[in-house]
Amino acid sequence: MASVAVVCLLLGRPLWLLGYAGLTWAGLHLYYRVKKLAVAVHNGVRYPGLKPAMLEFRETLLRNLPEEQASLGTD
């Protein structure tokens, strides 16, 4: 970040620095969600037959959890 900041300021491009900082911030905050969605999409495309079994497993698991933990899984 420091190197990019120095280069941007030496070139007289402070907006590039702001853009870089914004993209870095967004990347750090969105990485987990994008990774999770990418895995879900991959699994759905590559193994579509597993979805019913996984949903059934999830429902069975939620039915067998204590009520306070089961309510956390419905979000």
C-alpha cells in the first residue's frame, strides 16, 4: 500500500490512490462472501444431485438440535 501511495502521489494521481484504497477495502470485506458463493455455485453446477440430500440433512440436523441452537440456523 505504501509503495502504491508513493507512486500515485509522485505521478500526481491522488484519485488513483483513492480508487486503489477503495478496491482494497472492498476486496477485504467481500472476500469471504464471494468465496462462499463461488463454492456454492460450483457445487450446484458440478453436483446438482446432491442438493436434495444436503437439504434433507440440514433439516434433520435442525430438528435434532436444541431449540435455541436450531433457531440460529434458520437465518
